[in-house]
Amino acid sequence: MTALAHEVIPVVTNESVSVDEILWETWKAMELPEGYRAEIIEGAIEVSPTGRRRHAVLISRTRRALEAHLSGGEYVTHQDANVIHRRKSWIPDLFLGPEDLDEIPDEEGLGVDAAGVPMVIEVVSPGARSIERDRVRKRREYARAGIATYVIIDDFDGDGAVLVLTAPNRKKATYEDEHRVPYGTDAVIPSGPAKGFLIDEAITRA
């Protein structure tokens, strides 16, 4: 199956098969053009293009700084892999996991189990749908999965801001601790394997 950028795939179901299962099987069968990715987010398959230059720059700066911070520890930084939880699949811009991701496989070997991912980072892309996806829907999904820390680097929040979310409440699909830091001020990861890591002006500068 081939889908277009930002397309939401409709689902027709019957009484004997769950929507989640149909989405899961459809997602697995998809064949996308180069430069596109598909995720299952809150009951829909979403297809989006890879990021623009600024998006790539922010990811690259963050990854280099985070790798230096994590040096010698048991976790490293990864990207371009499926993080999977209960028939949902996401591709964070960056996430922490063991160096050998074979230690946390999902049941079908299509990605990694969210239970082994302590932190995800998303860099917000332009466009109302992309902004809403990272700020709202992925925020709920990552909280439901119990991912301990969710970081949003957001050029489109005022003059730019970093949001650090911790203490996920799975049942409410929310994070109970939230710290928003405008660009130009250091955002600090308060806990977990990346505790003390700074997202500073060296990362967020234009």
C-alpha cells in the first residue's frame, strides 16, 4: 500500500476483528516512497515526510551533545527505528535505549518495545498537523506507554521553547510534571539515564 504525506488511512472493520489489529496489519503491509514514514497514532496510520534542513540540524546537534553526556553509561541515543507499544508504532526523532537494541525487541521483531525506552525526543516540524501531533497526540501516546521522559524541541512555541515532560500517568494519558523553557535558557533533564543533560543555546540557536 502506498500513501501520501500526512494521509490518515481510513479503517473499515467488522465485529470479529479489532481496529487495532486491522491498523497493525495494514501498517505492516505498507510500502512507502523513499523519504516517508508511517506511524500508528491514536487509532490512525499517519504518513509524513522526513524533516526539513532545520529539523535535521536540531536533531544532529541534540544527538551529538546527548552522546557525549551518556558516554560510558548503559544507554545510547538512537533514531530511525520503530518504538512499539500495544499495536501502536512511533518513530521518535531520537530515543534512548541500550546500545544493543536486540535487548528490547517487540513481539514481532519490527522495532523496539517502548517498555525499554526511558526517553524520547521530538523536534517539531512546521504545519498545524505536525505541531499538533507532537504537542498533543504523541504526548498522550508516550504517556500511555509509560515512557518516563518526553522532550519536545519546538521552534513554533513563541520564539522557541523546550518542553520537558516527566512522571507519566498511563491511565490519564498525561505527564504530571511539565517544565517549559524558552530558547536561550537551559532546559535540564531532571531524572533518568540522561539526568543533568542540558538542551541549551548551542543546540537551539538559529
